Amino acid sequence: MKKIKRLVDHIISRVNVNLKPIGRDVEKSVRQSIRTDKLTKYYAYYALSIGHPWYFRFQESNLGGTYFLGKCEVDRSVVLMSDIRGDELKPKGAVVSFGGLETELYQDEIIQVVSSFLIKTLVHNHSRNSEIPEYFRILNTVAMHYSNIHGTTTEGAYLGAFATADLSVLHNCALGDFAYVQAGDLSRASIRSGRVWIRQSGKFEFDYAHDPEVIDRYVTFDEAGQLSGVFSDFVKGRRSDFLPMYDSLAFESPVAIPDGAFLSRYAVVKGDTCLGENSLVAQRAYLENAQLGKGSNAQENCFIVDSQLEGLDVVAHGGKLIHTMLGKKVFVGFNSFLYGESDRKISVGAGTIVMPHTIIDAQEPINIPEDFLVWGYIQTQADLEGHSMSLNDFAKQRTVRRGNLVFEGDGAAFIEGFRARIDHILLENGACYDGKKQTRGHAQRTQSVSYNLFQPYLAGEEEAMFPAIVVGNR
Amino acid sequence: MKKIKRLVDHIISRVNVNLKPIGRDVEKSVRQSIRTDKLTKYYAYYALSIGHPWYFRFQESNLGGTYFLGKCEVDRSVVLMSDIRGDELKPKGAVVSFGGLETELYQDEIIQVVSSFLIKTLVHNHSRNSEIPEYFRILNTVAMHYSNIHGTTTEGAYLGAFATADLSVLHNCALGDFAYVQAGDLSRASIRSGRVWIRQSGKFEFDYAHDPEVIDRYVTFDEAGQLSGVFSDFVKGRRSDFLPMYDSLAFESPVAIPDGAFLSRYAVVKGDTCLGENSLVAQRAYLENAQLGKGSNAQENCFIVDSQLEGLDVVAHGGKLIHTMLGKKVFVGFNSFLYGESDRKISVGAGTIVMPHTIIDAQEPINIPEDFLVWGYIQTQADLEGHSMSLNDFAKQRTVRRGNLVFEGDGAAFIEGFRARIDHILLENGACYDGKKQTRGHAQRTQSVSYNLFQPYLAGEEEAMFPAIVVGNR
């Protein structure tokens, strides 16, 4: 185990060099999240997809339980039970635009994870790195349980549990638990837990702060490195359903997979579940008594239980729906938690946008109208008053101050930005596939995928280190 | 499937260029052995052993169902359901001796399979290549079902079903079905089916020929590429027992594994089976109601059914024992078939050597004394008369002519050579491990092994081609 110990020390030192100046010491979080006995327990795996260019190079790392898709390099890192999903990497020759200036990629874009520690983290590319658009880089970064690194270069960063860094570039930044940022380039920023912050410089700024008591109840990451609270209790209760799937190589879908739909063999499907055409169920998604209408998708770490999705619904990474009905084309943002019960269901009208990191913990039946924007923390129908607004009304605002929300700027641009993004997601996922090539997306392109499995050394000095592997051509 | 078709054409052309001059055309055998629909069905796997140096590089090949151990490179080949077992590769700096002249290895020895087609073949190294001892090379070679390439460089070679090339160098040679050669360097030789030929130049020559009717009954490889006969019927009847093992990643041994013993998780173990200390059961071995005494071993493609091995017994690759009792330190050579029934058991006395490719198909109980040499085809106790001799007597001979056997030369050297080899095998396998480092062998060194699995492309032009992979450092 000598080598893995040195590796962990190395990562801590690299991250702390960058984060101590902003008052963050990652040593405890990292050490206490690594269960040494588990480092040899899980295999890592990568997909050979014929629909995506791929290349993998792994060295001097532990990658237990992690899944890779696309083009990825991992050096001197510990990446545990995470998803490194490079299915939107840009090809050589693609033209990218930054602030109106265009430049062309001189090689295929690649995800690089270097000197980092990620645990149960979702990494989905679509880079915003204007310095080297060829690299989607996660460098000297620590990302805790169920965090999302999405379209975000992170160089010297800490992401707390259930935190999301979205479409940004982070240099020496720390995000508290359940914090969400989509704020362009950030440097030496420390974002407190439960803040939901979206900023487009010169255009708008959406800034919501969950109350500290709410964060305490839903996400607690204590000094001893123990994650607790409602979110993790919910997830832990269903963890054992995932295990048999990883022990077996044979796969038979428990439900019919209609034309154009994709069900990952690493998703859990239980009860009375059915999938519509062109729907996409990513790996590590959990469906139980779930009806997914045509073109709907359930991303990584989603839980859809006793719920119906009418169609073209997007449940972003980590979204959870329990006893929830979604009308058509509803968007449920990252790590949102919509928790109903059979006697107090949640229904969300067509076209509504549930902001990332929204909590709806229904104490009574809750009905959300069509074409609304919903945010924050909602327990009753009355709570909606202070935590939602029709999209049309929001588009007319220059300032919104309601409870913990401060919005300033161009409401129309904010709403339009969201709508465009939802359309982009549906397009990328192949939700509207009609047999023509230009409508193909992830659901269609990931069909003929095979998985290669690899494990660490089980004993000796290199115990828990994964072998150096190169697959395919750069 | 375009690429795999081109690959098969390529291999056929390379082998035929070398073998047509000696009258062998491999095209039919190769094409008819490849079931296109199966080329995407099986994963390949390699071991990360901490007891053996390893390195793997695979490119432009299909490797369905094949296992790799050690240092191996495969280029432009189809290697199906085979074992490429490089656990006796020599390290850099090792001194090898050829005809009394010594030379030192300038790098670690590596197995190279190039432009070849192997199916259900066992490759076990321990090279005899005086030209480049750093390479154990299988080049432009076709090896059919259950053949063994053992310590043998093959450059332009055809091995029929159940054929064995042992401790030799073959240049442009063809071995018929169930032929066995251990005859130094051979060039442009065509060995007929069922011949068992051991030659040490200037010392001795052992030459046995199975009757053509016997070969027809036990191994038939017909024009249509169908393998039939007693051997393949026997093997096919037990094939389904192997399948669940490959579908599951979890492994729990069905029997106790005593100190120093090794049981591959890819061996079948059924019924009332027990393993002694320091015993070794290689992958693709099949044990059913088998008692393996201390230090015994069952190599790849062995079947040990309703049989007892007292201890220090060696069952070489492909050896089959049914209702057979082995006394201590019995050697059963490659692909030997000892078939008893409950009312006509076979017993083999301690110290006896059963020559490679021996068939004992008991029509009545058969008892073979201690310290005997046994060869050929035996059905009754009376048959032993013409197919065995005490080792002491044999050692005194200069000529033996009995039935289909012609032996000429130094009987003592022949017997001593065999004994030395058996001791070498026991040593290499760790049969006499006593806790000290110098007594460790394969049984002990393969303990902490993990397996990486990899699959081919499942669709598109590259369908059935495996991805290019490099694992570890050369």
C-alpha cells in the first residue's frame, strides 16, 4: 500500500498549495473519505462506443468504481465511483467562440484529470476553457460526494458534497456543500454552502441562498468526513440495488427498450417502469415505478421513483423525483430534490423550469403551474408564492427580491438562456430523433457500446494502484 | 465487420505463403473455425499478477475469450478462447545456454503473436529460440482446437486439433491432429496425425504412431471444419459448466483452498472435490469429484473427474483423468486421455510416466505398476504388455521395438530427461513450497491476481476488432 499512500499525500499537497490561501484545507475531507479497505474492491470501466471518439490513458491512479466515456487521461489521481463522461468533447477543427472571438481546435478535445481526488462525482464536459480549448482540465481539485463538474475547468478547486460547478472556469475556488455556480470565470472565490449563483457578466445575476438550517438538515458533511442528512440517507437506502449489476456481466433489460431509446446496463430499473421512444437512462440512474415519456431523460445519479414524466423532460445529473408528475418539457436542474408521498404528490406543469439545487419536500400536495420558474426550498403550496414566478413574468423583470433570492438584470435573457440550454440538452440527447442522422444524440449513439473492466493490484507495494493503461489512439 | 474480414484474409495469406510449399493450405480450416457471430460474444482478459512481470500490448486483433498472463504482444491476429500464459518468461540479464554456449538476455523475454490464428490453444512459454531469446514468437501460425504451443517458437506453422509442439523451434512445419513433437529445430517438416515423436539429436529418438483408425475415432477434423470424435464429445459435454463463471465477476471458492494452493476462479469445481496444500488448479481446468493430493497440479484444459491424485502428481495441459487413481509423483503428459468407468477403473502406480498423447480407454480395470513408462493406445490390461516398460528396464535399452513404437538411443538419458523435467515442473509450480522464498512457484505467486476484461467493438466497420490497448511498461 506504500504507493497509494504517497499518492494521497501528493494530491493533498497539490490541492492545499492552491487552496490554503483562500482558507481551505482539504486534508481531512480527503483522508476521511478514503476507506483504505475499499480501494481494491471496485473495478473501473470504460466504454467502447462507436458513436463517440474515444481514447483512454490512465496512470499512477486509483479509479475504483469509476466509469469513463470519450477521450480521457488520468494522472496521479484518486477517482472513486465517479462518472467521467466525455460524450460532448469537441473534435479537431471545431470552431469555438469566446466573447465573440473565434478559434479552431488543433486537436480533439480531451478530459484530463491530474493530481485530483474525486468521489462519486459526475464530470460532464462541454468545456469553457478559453486558454486551451483542447483540454477539459480538472487539476489539483477535490470534489466530494455527488458533486457535479459540468462544462467546467477546475484548477485548484474544492467542491463540497452535492455541489455543482457548471459552465465556468474555476481557479483556486471553494464551493460549499450543495452550492451551485454558473458564473463565468471565478478566481479565489469561496462560495458558501447552499448558494445558487448564476451570473452572466453585464447581463444578469441570479443569487439564492438556502438557509443554513436547511443545508444542515439535507446535507451535512461533518468534521469526521461523514456525510449525513436527508439526501445521503435517501441515496444510501437504495445503494444495495446497484451492487448485483456490477457483479454480473450478463445483461438483460427488465423492460422493453423502444426505438431510439437507451437504457444503460448500469442503471437500476425496478417495479412498473416503462421507457418511451428516444428516452435516455444514463448509468447510475435509478428508476422504480417510473414512466418516462418520449424523449425524456434521466441522467447520472438521478432517482425517479413512483413518478411520471410526460415527455421531453430533462432530469439533470443528480435530480431526484419521488411521487412527482412532470408535464411536457419540464426541466429539473442538477441535484434538485422533489420529494412527494402517495398522499402528497408533486405535480409540475408543462414547460416549467425547476432551478438547479431546488428542494421541494412536500408536506402537502403541491401543484406547480405550466411555464413557471421554481427555485429554493418549498414545503407547502403557499411556499410557492415566494419561490416561483411565471416565465413570462420573470422575463419582464429587472429586479426580483423574494425571500432569499436576489435577481438583477435582464430577466428575458435569463429565461431565454435557460430555454436555449434545455433545447441544446434535448438535441444532444437525441430526444427528437426521427431516423435522420442530424437528429441522433446520446440515446442513439450510445447503443452499441461495450465495456472494458480493469482492476488495481491486490497486494504488494502497488496495492490499490491501477495499472498504467493506454487504450486507442490519442 | 469490414476490418475483421480483411484481418482473416491477411492471416490466411501470411500462413499460406509459408505452408503451401509443404503442401498445406490453411484457408478452409481457418474460415470454417471462425463463427462470425461469435467474434463479438466473448471478452478477453489479462491478469495483473504481483508475482510475475507483466506487460500487454494488443492491436488490430480479435482476442475473444482469451486469457493473458505475463508479457505479451499481439498484432494482427485472431486468438480465440486460448491461454497465453507467460509465467516462465526469462528476465533481462538471465543467461541462457544453447549447445553449451551461453548468452545473456538484453531485455525481459516477451511473447509475440503476430499474423496468427489460434483457437482454444494453450501457449506456455519457456522459449528455445536461439536466434532471439528475448522473444517467444508465434508468427504466421495456425493452431487448431486444444493444441499446445509449449516452449516453442513457431514461424509459419500449422497445428492440428489436439496437437502439441513442445520445446522446439518450428519453421514452416505442419503437425497433424493429435501429433506431438519435441524434436529440436524442425524446418519444412510435415508430421502426420497421431505421431508422438521425441528426439534429442545424437542421444535418442522415441517415435510412436497411433493407428489411423484410432485417430479417426478420437479426433476427427473434417473438411467442413467440424471437430468430432471421442475427445471433443467429452469436452463439449462439459462446456456449459464454464459459462456462468464468465458471466459473474464475484467469486467464492466452492472448496477450501489450503495454504500455498491456488485455484483459478476460471476453473470449474464440482461435486466432492478437495485440494491439497500447494496444489495448483489452472484456469480452464475442470474438477469433479476430484481429490488433489499435496503439490499436485491440474493444468489448463485438464479434466479430472471421479479421480484421486495422491500427491506431487502432474497433469500436463489438456490431460484428462476419469475414474483414475494416481499414486505419488505420477506424470500424465499433454492431452493424454485416461478414461475409466466406475466398474473399470484405472490405477497408475507411484513414479510412473504416462507419455504425452497416450490414450487409455479402459474396457476392463487397468492397473499400471509403479515406476513404469506408458505410451500409445491401451484398452485392456493385456495391452499394457506392448505399451509400457519399467523405467529401470527402459533406461537399459538402446533399442525398443514394440508395436507402433520405435525407440533408438540412450534409454537412460531419455528417462533421466523426463525425470528432470518433472522435477522442474513441480518446482515451477511451487509443489514443494515450505514457506521459504526459493520454494515459491506458480501456485504461490499467482495468489493475488486481479483480472481486467476487455471487449471488441460491437458494431460498425470495426465490429469484432478489439481496441488497441497497452497495459504497463515494456
